[in-house]
Amino acid sequence: MTKGRKNHYYLAMLVTSLISVAADVIAVQLDKFGPGNVVAKYIFHTAFLLSHNLISPLYMVYLIARTDTWHKLKWSKLLKGALYIPIFTVMLALLTNPLTKIMFYFDGNDTYTRGSCFLLLHIVAIFYVFFGTIYLWHYRKLFNKVSFISLMSVIPFIMIASIIQLFFPWCIVELFATSCGLLFISMMVQRPEDTIDITTGLGRDSAYIDDLQRAFANEKPMQIIMINIANYGAIFDMLGLSGLNKLFKIVADRLVELDKTEHIQSSIYNLGNGKFSMVVDFRNFDKVEKAANKLNDIMKKDFIVNQMELNLISYICLVKCPQDITDLNLLLAFENDLSKKTYTGDIMYASDVYKKEYYDIMTEIDTIIDHALANHKFNVYYQPIYSVTEQRFNSAEALLRLNDDKYGFISPELFIPAAEKSGAIHKIGAYVLEEVCSFIASDEYKSLGLDYIEINLSVSQCMQNNLANEVLDTLNKYHVSTDQINLEITETAASDSQKIMNENLDILNKAGVHFSLDDFGTGYSNIKRIASLPLDIIKLDKSFTKLEENPKLQIILQNTINMIKDMDMKIVVEGVETEELVKYFSHLECEYIQGYYYSKPIPKNDFVTFIRASIQ
Ligand code: C2E
Ligand code: MG
Ligand code: MG
């Protein structure tokens, strides 16, 4: 519970209350002994009153920390003065009281007696409580309902107790009420189990989101060191959950250690999946960059878990808010993608690597897609595929293009995954199929002499329960026969054997539709599964064109090609950009070649012209 500012103040309230209870018990006992012990009586009564009166300003400061609004007070000297002056006055009055006797004194019988200014203590306490209530009310939106009501109800509870004690000094309920109040806050507001990750002792992801949300709402400047361990999945496979937890504990300890040695007073969070964050506030901005660089070195050192020496690939990025990123969702999305960047070994700066437009598009992608569907912003382009054996363009791949009014051209690599998540892919898929079928049905297509058009199917389309029938209905509608299209499924789809997908492929296959396997070689191919699918064509991913001079990889390629041929399937090589590669793959007897060497994907009319020109 001692991590983070608000917990520090909460702890301070607890300790102060404890001291005041202890001092009070001793003071009252001393009083009961009767005359004498005046020095001790002064000490313990003063200790009690000092500690007791510190609780209400601490509560006020606790509220400020809870709302995370320190940076706002920083600028207002008046507020700061208003905050400190009353408590300093009280402390001064209490410390000098043995001389002035204005707060309390001991009469002729050495009996404790309230002094002329005793009421000051109550006035100051009421001042803080009043100030605190207004503050709480002002920032009520930053609390959830339970926290707000709990914090609000503690105040009148303690007030009533202290009024009772003021008028009936023998009825000592005030400290009891304070303790109850603190216990109540602990149970309803602090709730360490909600905010602390048990394995590492750091803040949890939910606390991170909560704290950042508040910080963004308050326009609080902060700098965040993001740590993203890219190879955590492989380590999980190797060590299992308990080993991974041990590793994360060591990482957490190193972060805490760094925080101490670099004096950055950060809030540290374990966000799960190998992601950690250290949030630093304005007081320590000057030290953050050095700390991040040091952290980068620390993370490169070996981590020893279960007698294994582990090397972590940690991406470390420094983000300045609000300069770099102004929105929580964008920040989280960016943090998630961190490990997709190329690893350089140095720390990254969000000001360099954060592509605002990309994340803007991602947050708006659903609207963009809906808009594009309603306003015909989608276009189907065609990329010719060359048949080496027939020495002509015998087919083409239909590739979707999106041209947004605001963002211009958006790559399918961006919008297709987004559309899969939102479900828009079904409408998009239907659109592409209609476009392609109407093209195939047209007279100009017939004059091109093409055998079929390849259409991409994404995984989530394959999982749609009436996909097969919808495809067949569309083909029927345009009087297109099943062998005039070829559906491309990806390797991920192929390696995941889902019942509904199998049914879809089965129905389509029985109706005479042919399938190609797209992007072969990018995932972990499940050869057994591939062999059981109704595939006619395997499309070698464009990464195969970058084997360069590595002779071993070329042997793999040759054997892969032989294996595919032995299974009676044809091969399309994707991403062929040069003449050498055309020769190389023709020599390996790959049947088809697709790539920029022949043509980029082009609009339908250009495509028609292109093919016509190639025939002549
Ligand atoms: P894909 O199906 O593997 O498509 C091939 C991609 O490689 C296309 O990217 C194409 O423009 C690109 N390409 C072709 N030749 C070359 C070359 O020589 N060099 C290089 N560097 N690239 C080349 P594109 O059009 O950006 O499409 C990306 C991916 O988006 C596609 O990969 C496909 O998975 C998906 N996609 C595109 N259209 C559709 C669609 O209508 N439906 C579905 N479900 N997915 C689609
Ligand atoms: Mg494809
Ligand atoms: Mg491909």
C-alpha cells in the first residue's frame, strides 16, 4: 500500500492517527495519576494534539492526491498558502504552548485544563474539512460513485464525533470515529486488491487506465517510460506461468530499484503480457531520459529464472503527454503496438515513432468503413497474374482499395483487420464479390480470355455461417460459373480447423469452387491440415523473393516447391519485382507469377486495357 502518492498520504493518516491514539491513552493515564509529572503531561498532551490536528490537513492533501490535481495547485500560491497557514499556526501555537499556555495548561492540582485559544484547534479542523468537502465536490467526476459517497460520508461522521467530544470532554469518541472513518476508506476507496498486482506488487492495468484517465482529464503533464517485452510469449512457453511470474517479479524489482536510484518518484505498473509502465510527474521531468536509458541497459542484462539465463527483447519508449499523445485510447493502442516496430536496441521516443494519423484512422476506422460503404469509396483493383507455362496473363487477383475523403488512400493492411474486428468485413466481402461477378459477367471481360479471378477471403469471413450460400447465390445472380472464381484463404485460416469453416469450404468445394492458399510461408504451416484442404493453388508469400544468397534457404524453397508439386497443386509466386526473380522462379517451374514486375493492382478499366495490350 505504500506505492504512489495517494497511498503515501493514506499511510501518513494511519500512522498519525496511531500516534495520536497512543499519545492520548498515555496522556489520559498520566492525568489519572493525579498531581505531578507535569513535563510528561505536557509532552504527551502536546503530542496528542499535534498529531490529532495533522489528520484533517492530511486528509485534505490525500484528496488532492486522489484527484491527481497537484499540478494545478502548483500555480496558485494563494491556494497553497491557504492550505498550509492554518496548520502551521496551530503547530506553532502548540509547540510554544508550554510558555504561552493559550491552548491548554495544568492548574494548581496539575489537572489538564483547556486554554483560551483551545477552540482554534476545532476551527482549523473544520476549515480543512470544509475545504476538503468543496474540493471533493468540485472534482466529483473523477471518482466513481462508491468512492465519492464513501469519502463524502466520512466527513460528517467525524464532525459529529468531534462536536460530541467538544461539548462532552469525558466522551472520547472522536479518535474512535476517525479510526472507523479510515477503516471505511480503506475498504471502500483504497481497495489495494483493485489496484495492486499481487505477483509484482506494482500497480495493475486497471489502476493504470484509471490514473491516466484522471491525468488526461486534468491536463496533467507527465512522461511515461513504456516497457514492452516482445519475446514474453516464447518465455511463457518455456517457463510456464509460474516461471513467467518469477521473471516479472525480477523485472518489477529492477524497475523499483531504478526508480529509487534515479529519484524519479514514478508510479510503476504491470500491464500484463510483458508490458510495464513508469509514469513520472512534472517534478522529475529532468531525470526521465537518463532513467530510460539506464533502464534500457538494465533490461539487456540476463535474467536468471529456474537456473535459465534469459535474454529479453525489451522495447523502451519515452512518451511525453500531452505533447506526443493527448488521448488515453490512443496511448494504449500505441503501447500495444510498440513491439511491432523494428528493434534497434536504443530507447525510442514517441515524438519520432508515434504516427498520429495511423492512430486517428484506427480510432475512426469503423466510421470510415461505414462511410465508404454508403458513399462508394471502395474500389476493386485487379493485379494480373502471369502464367509461365502458357506465356500469357491467365488470371488476376481482386484487391480492395479505400479512398477516404479525409485521409486519402488507406491500405487494406489497415482496414481489413479493423473490419474483421468490427464485423464490417462481411459487407465488404459481399461488395467485392458482387463487383468481381459483375465484371466477369460483362462482355469486356469475356474478350480478355482470362480463366478466373482470385478473391481474398479473410478468416472471419470463413467463419460466417451462411458464407457458402451467399457466395453461390451471388454467382447465380450474375450467371458466373464456380470455376470462374478462385477463393484465396490465408494460412491462419487454413491451420485453424473450425467446424463452420470446414462446412463452408466443403459446400463451396462440392459446388465446384476452387481455392488458393494465400501467403504461404508466413505463418507456421500445418502441412497435415493443408494437405486435407481442397486447395488447387499455393501462393508463395513475397518473403520468398527475399531469400537472397542464403543457400540453405534456397534448398528449403526448392524442396517446398517440389513438395507442393508432388501434392498436385500449382504455385503462384507473389511479390515478384524483377526480371531475375521471374527467371529464377520460372526455372524452378512455378506455374504463375504475380508482382509489380508485370503490374501493380490497377483499376478495372486500366486492367482491361493492360490485358488487351498483352494479347496483341
Ligand atoms: P494479399 O492477398 O497477399 O495480396 C497481395 C498484396 O501484395 C497486395 O497488397 C499487393 O498489392 C501486394 N503486391 C503485389 N505484388 C507486389 C510486389 O511485387 N511487391 C510488393 N511489395 N507488394 C506486392 P494490398 O493490395 O495492399 O493488400 C494487402 C492485403 O489485404 C492482401 O494481401 C489481402 O490479404 C488483404 N486484402 C486486399 N483486398 C482484400 C479483399 O477484398 N478482401 C479481403 N478479405 N482481404 C483483402
Ligand atoms: Mg491474396
Ligand atoms: Mg498474399
